[in-house]
Amino acid sequence: MTARHRSSNGDGAIDTLNPDELGSGAVGRGTSDDSELLVVDDLSVGFGTEDGTVHAVRNVSFTLGTRQVLGIVGESGSGKSVSSMAIMGLLPKTATVTGSIKFHGRELVGLPYGELRKLRGSGISMIFQDPMTSMNPVFTVGWQLSEAYRAHHNVSKRAAWAKSVEALEMVGIPQPDRRAAQYPHEFSGGMRQRAVIAMSIINDPELIIADEPTTALDVTVQAQILETLIRIKDETNAAVIMITHDLGVVAGMVDRVQVMYGGTVVESGVVEEVFAAPRMPYTIGLLGSIPNPAMVGKRLTPIKGAPPSLMNLPNGCPFTPRCPLAIDECRESEPALTETDRRDHRARCHRWSDLLTIESPQLLFDQQEIGMVENPAALTAADPDLPIMEDVISVEQRMAAAAEDREAEHNSSEETTS
Amino acid sequence: MLRYVIRRILISIPIVILATFLCFALVTAMGDPLGDWKTQRPRLPAAVAAEEAIVGYDQPFFTRYGHWAVNFVEGNWNRNVVPGDNNQPVKPQIISALGVTAKLVLFAELISIAIGMLTGVVSAVRQYSMFDYSITGIAFVLFSMPLFCIAIMLKSIAPPLNNWLQSIGFGRWITTAGPPTSGYTGGFWHVIYQFTGVYILPVICLFAISFALYSRFQRGSMLDVLNSDYVRTAQAKGLSQSRVIFRHAFRNALIPVVTVASLNIGAVFSGAIITERVFNWQGMGTLIVNAVQTVEPWMVLAWLVVTAVFIILFVLVSDILYAYLDPRIRLD
Amino acid sequence: MTNPTVEVAAEASTSSVQELSASTFDATTARRQSVVIIRRFLRHRLAMISLFVFVALFLFAFIGGALWKYSYAFEDVSGGGRYLAPTADHPFGTDALAADSMAQVLRGTQFSLVIALVVASLSTSIGVVLGALAGFFRGWVDSLISRFIDLVLVIPAIVLVGVLSRNSFGSSATSGGGGNWYIIALFLGLTLWTSVARVIRGMTLSLREKEFVEAARALGGGVGRLVFRHILPNTLDVIIVNATIAVSQAVLAEAALSFIGLGVHPPNTSLGLLINQNQLEISLHPWLFWFPFVFIILISLTANFIGDGLRDAFDPRQKRVRA
């Protein structure tokens, strides 16, 4: 099982370099290649519990270059949050982490707290899901920002405070000098998330991990926050890992996307490629289960069943029980993450080549029974209006629509400030 | 903050008034102060009427309450009235006893809160360590210990301990007969020596019951906070471990412990009563037990009211502390 | 309830109330869950030992007490059998009146156990009902009950019970009457309900906002149905744990009360009263102190351990947390 991505690495037709080629002594900024800010190799995370080990993340590998934006997409429990926590070294002691995480060529797994501490916030910073709980209720917002700055800069409190006010201004908080002296509970949800973003950029990190930054917010506020994130990303030149279950968020923002299921990566590639020509039934299912402008008036197609328990994973592909294409081979062995027909586009599916011939992938999940589609090419649309995949996700179209929405949002509903 | 304090004080006032009424009702429910006296042997009706006038039970309930309340506020707390009792005024007895007991209660509370919080924090940070397991075990045993048994045992080890202390030239340090009635004598260090010798065993007793509570509560509260999102944020900011634990986690974990301390004060007062009984201190404990047994109405009443006010004040202080610690309350 | 383990371990944010309520709502899940809870409890070694000891104590006190050859009132008129150290004949020795100490301890244990059980069930019932009412109706009902709790807390419990039950002591002239243990138990129960009430009030306040209660309300459920069928079953774990621990607190409270002379009076007895009567014997005739002492500790410790085991069985996640 562990060899699968290594073999795919060896193919050479991908943008990631073989991790072995990295100078093992390369440490610190500037010594390693620009395309290799973060190299995650064969990362696995397990949690020991009374009832057995939970395999939260299994054999995840990816590479992130400077200024790149990576989207990690999956349902809750797919391991996306746990992998990001592993990068930050924030997992509980009950977790066992194996594999390698290299930041600027420096190994983070097993790094002592003191060393990891210096990287947190300044090298890699993190934006958490729930702005309501991610700030300490008993300190003012400005105090918490200043503290973050002073953790990495030897400056006076006054200078740190000025820096905090500046950061708050950068993320679009009106009257930042007055707001800095307030407590988190005096901020609205959206304002609080802006403050959390300000805290994450105050030390000018090279990598920002955003763990579902908009999930806990109102829809109107979501768009504002997303816009802020995109602007901040451009202004700070930081690389971003965007963790989300919202494909719309990914479509408008990221360069590359990787889809996670059952604790591992099941598909990865450039965002347009993955959305336009998915090579894994789960991705197809995800795309079919979200509303989008091209589908107005049509029914959504849900994926039947529930995600697997990470305690007792099936032997084969974890998606088998819900997969309309599942065959015996899928039940017996888990496929490797292999190259598909497209450049730099990999999928973990035995039958990815069968998806090439499929006329309308949406039809896969319209079946009453799962695991019954022997020949996907034979599927024909019962409903001639049913859009084919290219219509479903036209990235440019969606981004334009999203931009319009944000524009309208911006003009009509400026968030109230108190 | 000031507005909160003022509002909080205003809320306390009706509680005090209600409490005095409750106390008055309780004393009435205690029964006839002359019950024993009347049944000892046949009494003349005239004598009974005279005694009843002294006790004051010849008037209707609400009249008596109003009368008592006015007198009490003016500082006239009445006397011991049961025939054969000493007929002493109530107030000086209560004041002197409260001085003894309040000191004991406050010392014991401060020490058990301090040590309880310390061990609780360490237990939480080093969860499932040897230290954590030991504290958990000790807390469990202390939770299950009758306080008076701890007191009796401590008292019984005092004489051998004193013998030993004397043999190493430290003198007979420990006193089990309460604070000296004539006050402490000698220079500063000698007063400290006497004072600690008097208080050490009773304070250990009260410490034993409260420590377990505070330690366990602080541990749980600290664990909750350590698992909170904002502590994770603090770690993600790149703060040192000690800063995360003390500036962020401990500060928040303190808040619920303040509430527990205010809820526990009544139990500590009960504990003080028991401890005083064992060590024969002339404090509030001895006063109330004797007064209840002889059905001494004005003494019991004054005792209840003074204790209730003491506890309400303690709760008031802890509420204000709570608001100081938690801006969400303070600024509401 | 299939996948949350990881999310819990990694994100640990949802409250146990929420999780439990979501699961207990569904009857089949509830049944499956109760099997899991019982299995977890059976695996809790300390709690199982405690349960065994507690039951053994109960049987020993009642059956052993009934079968034991000596009467608690036995007096050796010859005056020869006083202060005998423990032997095979008198396993706990004898006291100043030459009465068999074991017979007295067994009788004291009977009283202490019965009082503790009465107090625990009474205080739990009162606390649950008042707490649920306050939390459910909020508004003036809540204010009234909350202020009442505040009031009860301003008087130390043992004094409150002592004053209330003073009428039952009997005077020096009338002692030898029927005994007052049930009055002490009643008033202790009427005093010690406040902590349960606070907990249940808090839980009800949050549960009443939950979707399944809203749904039941939308379906036309009356107050009684909402409270007793939908809200209280979801607090059952807390109620059971609290009731168990209340047994331990009741034993200690009764013992303390009897010890200072404001509790159980002769002809009734209790372990606290026995210790009160023998407290000066600790140095010279230590068995008179240590045996009742050990019995009190055993009752209270085992009840605490059983409660702790139940708590772990109901909510094992308290054990899995981020460091």
C-alpha cells in the first residue's frame, strides 16, 4: 500500500520532484527551490482509542510551491483537517504521525516544540473554522494580535499594537484603532474572522492554512471573507492551503485541488482539469451534489450512503460501498494514486479509464443500486436536458458569477460594525 | 465594571432581607424555648406567663419579626432567654465567636484554593501522569472522608507530635484548645509561633475537604480550556508552552473555579463548625450547637443572620471577581 | 454516530449534551447505546469492585446484623466484659457497657445506609423536578427557583437541618421515644437538592432549544410530555451519576450532623453517632473509633467510585482529549 505514490512519483511526468532529490541538509529560506515550499510525503496519522486505532490520514503526499494555492476538498472525517493540524504540529499526544513534512526542506515531523514554535505563526500560520471560539474571550483583539507579533519580533508593546492596528486595517476592519481595544465578543462573526485573518498575516508568513474559514459564517459574510482572503493572498504573496468542503470556494480561488476521502487523497490535479474531467467517481459525486447556476430547475444528485468509519476501513477502495462503478477488484485492493490521461492529474481509481468514455457522469449517481454500472459508456440520459459535465462546471463562468455576487454584496450590504 | 458592582450589590439586598425572614421562620419552627423548662416539673401559670414575656413568644409572628428586625439593625440583638441559661447578651458572644471562625474559614479557603488550583493545573497539563493519578486518588479518598474523623485523628496525633517537637527543641508547638482567650503574647515571631500552632490542625482539616473539590474542578476546567479552539489558536501563533498554559488557559480556567468557591463557602462553614467541636474552640460551631440544643431563639437567630450575611458577602466578592475575570459579564 | 471519533479527537468542540441527546433521541440507537454503556461499566474495574463491596456491605449490615449472636443492647451485668479488644468472639471488641461493638456497628450501618438512600432519592427527585421546571419555563419560575436555591445556600446545611429537626430530638425528659431518623433523613433530603437542581436547570436550558424538542413542541407535545419524555431522558446519565454521588454525600452529611449532636438521637443510632460517643476512646480503645470509621469510608468511597465508573461509562470522551 505504501509504495503506490512512490511509483507514481517515479513516472516523471509530474510537477513534483522526487523527495529523495532534496538535499537532506537544506534548511531555512532560500536554500531550496521555489517550487518546494512544503513537501508532504507519505503522511499518515493514527489516533489510538480504547476501541482500536483510527486511521485519520493515510499515505498523503503533495508538494506546494511558493505563492501556490492548494485546495483540499472532502467531507468531514475525510482527514483534511487532521492533515493540516499535522503540518502545524497541533495534533494531540494520542496521535501517531508517520511520514515526512518538509517546510523549506526542513523536516517538521518530530521537531521539538521550541523549534516548531518559531515556525508557527511566522512561517506557517493558520485560520480556523469557527471565529466565535478561536479567539480568547478574556483578552482584547489588539492584545491578542500584538501577542502574536511579539512572539516573533522583539519590539515594544506600543510598536506591536501599532502593527496590530495596521493588520486590522489591512483586512478591512473599519476604525481599527478603536476596534483593537475591544473584546472578541464585541465583534460580529464576520469581523471576528477578519481579525483572525489579520492575526494570521501579522508575521508575514509564507504559508497560510485556512481550515474551512467560511463554513461557520452567514452566506453573505462568507463572500466578503473569501474576497478578503483572496486579496490578502495577493498582497502578502503567501502560499495558501484552502481546506473546505465547498467546491465553489475552491473553484474561485485555488490553483490545484486535491480531493480526500477515507483519510487519503483520491484525486489531485489543476483545478480546471479536475472539475472538467474528474477521473474518480467520488469527485463526480461531489460535483453532482452541489447546486450550481447551470443546473437551475434540475434535481441535485446526492451520493448515497455515508462516509466510512476510519476505524474499520474496508480492504479495498474505501469508496466501494457507495460507488456505482465498484467491481470485485475494488473490494479486494485499494488502487494506487496513478497518472490519468491528463497531464499532472492523478486519481485513485481502478476504473478511471472507463470514465473517459462516459457521456454524462452525473448519470452514475442516478442509479438506484450501487456497484451495478458495468459499462458506463452505455448510460444515456433519460432527461435530455441533463447537463453534461462541461456545463456543470465552467470555472470561468462560475468565477465571474462569484465576482458579480461579491460586487453586489459589497455595494448593498456593508457589514454592520457594532 | 462599576455599574456591574453597584447592580450586583443592589441585587444582594433583597436576598439579605429574604434570608432574615427565612431565619426567623426557622427559629420559630425550632419549637418552644420553654419546652424543656415546662416539662422538668409542673410550673405555675404565672411563672409560665412571665417567662414567655421574657422570651417574647407571646406576640404574633409578624409583630415579633418586625420588632426583632428593627432592634437587630439598631444593634440590640437580645439576650439568652432560656431559664437556667446564663442570660448573657447575644451580640458580644457572636462577635467574639465570628472572629475566631471567620479567620479559620478564610485561612482554610485561601490555602485550599491556592493549593487546589496549583495541583489541578499540573494534573491537567500532565494528564494521566503519576502526579495526576496520585492527586486523583487522594482527592477521591478525601471526598469520601468524614471531616470529623480527620479532625479526631489529627487531634489524637497532637500529643505525640508535641513530645517529639519538644525533644528536638521546638517546644510544644501545637495547641488543640483553640486561640488563647487572653490573646497572644510576646514578640512578633512568638505570636506567629503561637498562632500557627493554634491554627495548623484545624486548617488542615478544612483544607482536606475543600482541596479535593478545588483540585478536581480546576483540573476539569483546565482540561476543557486546553481543548478549546482559542488555546489551539494560541499555539498556532507560535507562543511558548508556558505562555499558552498560564496566560491563555489558566486565566480562562480560573473563571468557573471562582463560582465553585462561592458555592462551597457554606460547606466550609459547616466544616468549621465540626472542626471547632472536635478541637473545643469557642467559635461559631460551639455556639450554635449549644444554642440549638437548649432552643435559645435569639442566639440561633442572630447566628443564622450573621452567617447568612457572611456567606452573601463572600458570594458577592466572588461574583465581582468573576466579572473582573470575564469581560463578557463585565461589559454586558 | 459512525464517524465522529476522529473529529472529536481532533476538534473536540461539541458538547457531550448535544451528542448524547442526538443519539438518545433515536430509540434503537438508545438501546444499542445502553448496552455499550453497561459493557463499559462492567469493564471499569474499580467501579465493579466498589459495587461488589457496596452490595456486600448492605447484605452484611442487614442479614449479618439480624443473624449476629449478640444484641446491640447486650450488657454484661457482671461488669467483666467491658472494653474487650477484638477477639474471635467479639470481632470488633466491646464498649464501656460491655456491649458487642460489632452488633452496634452493624446497626449503625443499617441506619446510615437507609438514611443515605432516602436522602439521595429525595434530594435527587426534588432537584430534578425544580431544576427542570426552572430551565424549561425560564422567566419568573426560573427566577423564583434560582433565588430559592440562593437562599438555601446562605445557611450551612448541617445547621439548617439541625434547626429544622430540633423538635424531633426530644427533651431530656421525653427521650426514649420513637426515634427521629426519618425526620433527619427528610430534612437532609429537603436541603441537599440544590446542586442537582443547578445542573439539571443548566442542561434543560440548553436542551429546550434543541431541534428535537422544537419538533416535539411543533407536533403539539404538552409541557409534561416535553419535559418528561424529551428533556429529562437526555439528562438521565447526569441524574444517575449525581444520585450515586448523593448517596456518598448523604452518608457524610448525616454522620457529621449526628456527630455534632444535631442529628440522629437515641434510641436510633448511626455510624456518626457511634463515633461521637466513642471519639475520646481513640487512643485507649481505638477499635471503638476505627470500625465505625472504616464503615463510613467504605460506604462513601464505594458510592463515589460507582458514580465515577458510571460517568466514564456514559461519557468516555472525557478520557480522550487534546494535550
